[in-house]
Amino acid sequence: MKHHILLVEDEMDLGNVVKQYLELMDFTVDWQQNGQAALEAFTATPQAWHILLIDINLPEMDGFEFARSVMKIQPNVPFLFLTARGEKKDRLYGLKIGADDYIVKPFDVDELVLRIKNILKRNQVVNSIATVNAIELGGMRFHKDSLKLVAPNGKETILTPLESDLLLHFYHNSNKVIRREDILHQVWGANDYFVGRSLDVFVSRFRKYFQGNENISIRNIYGIGFMFNLT
């Protein structure tokens, strides 16, 4: 089965090159050139897309707004940004709203393909875990098939595939020191500054998800990593 990609890019030359190369690599690509048209295409068949490649500076609706709209419709769909906006604040914001990666133009198209394949592989692993349907987390329940985190009061939070990977890594290594570099390599498959900042953003999210739950805490171990305390 071919993976179906939604490419949202308004630069004609770059869009043509990326689309043609991805199709040579055996992907199916739907190329949209503005944010509003892309949202309409996504909304028409939200379950059809395996990954989204999103520029930020788009006509009609910018990439950040498009990504936020998509997440409301299909929270589990993976996406990455392809953009000329390389400022730190933009990178961190893109990762904060749920991007699996943030690639600054100009980029190497072969590297793009590898990053796409890594994201798809992670997503497939999350979706194919079949040991048990759910795990207990200090009075909460995490449904691995639907990526749904359910609080004792019934409140539901849908995690992204990458959040799910990280939560499962914490769970399987609970109540012991987890080295930061091990997390980055095993969950992200890389260890650089911006991936490290993404980890920090995700840990901050988890602390909000678990706020008020006395059975779960994430402790910073200075200079080493974290401890996921679970009772």
C-alpha cells in the first residue's frame, strides 16, 4: 500500500520538485498551494492521509493555522513543517502545536524522504502494538490503539503518535532514571538541539496532562534525564 501525502506548498518550482521526487519514491502525493484549499482537501477525507508536509507562509491560511485546524479534525495525523522560517521561536512553536519535525529550506530531498519514512515507521509501530488494548497509569488509562488518555473523571486527551511513543517509553522505564540521550535516540531517532527542545515541550505537556494526579510525576534529574514516577 502506498502512503498518501498531503503537500501544502505555494512555491511552484519547489512544489513540483518535491511532488515528483516523492512519487518516484513510491508515495502518492496530493499537492495544494494554499492553506484554505489544503484544509478543504483534508476535511473531505480526513482518514486518507498518512502524513502532511506543510509550508508556513501560505496564502489564505498560514501553515500554523492550517495545522491547528487539522489537529481539531484528526488529532493523530502526523505532520512536519517545510519552511524558510528558521527562527528559534517558529521552530519551537511548530513543535509545540504537535509537529513531528521542522525542516528549514533549503533542504536535501533525500533527507526529507528519510525523515518522512522515520515518522511513518513510528506511527505504524504505535498503531500496531497489540499486546493489550490499554495500560493503567496511576488511576488513568491509556488506550494504545486510539492514543486516548482517559482521566479518572472521564476527561479524554488524544495524544499524537510521538507523544504516545514517549509516554510508552516512560511507562516501560517507570520509577528509574531515564537518560535524556536514550530517550532522544529511541523515541526521536536523533539527538540535536531542536529535538532536545521538543522533548522538553512534550514533558511540559505531560505534566499538564497529569496535573492533580498524585500517583504520577516526572522528575528532572539534573545533567542526566528524567524519572517517571508511577504508583
